[in-house]
Amino acid sequence: MRITQSEAGWFCGLVDGPCPTDQWLVHVEDPGHGAINTFYGVVRNHNEGQAAASVDYDVHEGLALKSLAALCTEIVASLPVRLYVIHSCGMVAVGEASVVIAASSAHRAEAFEATRRCIDQLKIRVPIWKREIAPDQSDRWLDGHTIRVD
């Protein structure tokens, strides 16, 4: 796992293959926080009417880590939360997690907002591309999101 961590209350990283779903708690627990919200993005067996068996995530690691760190810094600066974000690189099969986000806060609204904002912005700002693999092993690259605001 390639990680970036901040003393400001966030942890982010990239992992080869599926994301572990059992390592986030230690990074977000806080005795002053009464709410913890988690989001797992899991590979599904279909997309746009076509069957899927797995997704191969192509990641520009240096830029992705820098973008994740900037995103985490922004969220923690604007919301009173602790934040954990991990994303997969490489192959992830149907049913496995490709992204894990956890946020804790004193109250639930901020934890919900942090995870929602994080996944929405991650999909736009972090250089990760998806190649979907069908059950017959054919593949196709999926359209990404523009970073342009106009």
C-alpha cells in the first residue's frame, strides 16, 4: 500500500487489488466523535446494460496520491472530521471493494457530508481510469469525468 498521512486528521492511499475493508477504524476513531460513516465502492456485475466480471484500475500513482492528499486536506479543513480514503490499483473482481472512505465527527451530518463530498470529488479530480472486463474477457475503457467547471 502506498500511503500519505497527515497530522491534520486524514489518511489516504492506494492499494494493489481490492481494498481491505477492515483497516479504517484506527484512522478515524476519536473519543470526541460520536459518528462514523463509511462508504465502500464495490465492483458490480453490470454497467450501462453490459455484463462485467471485473474492473482494471489504471492509476497515475504520483498524481493520484497528490490529488487524494489535496482532497483530504480540503475536506478536513472545511469540516470537523477525521478522514480515511483508500483506492484500488489494478484488477478488482465483482463484489470486491475498489474504494473505501470513512469519516468520523462529533455529529452525523459532518461525517455523511465528508464521505459524500470525498467520493464525488475523487471521481472528478483523481487520475484513475477504469477498464471494464466482461465475462468473455473482452474489455472497454469507461468514460471519465471532466475536471472543467464550464
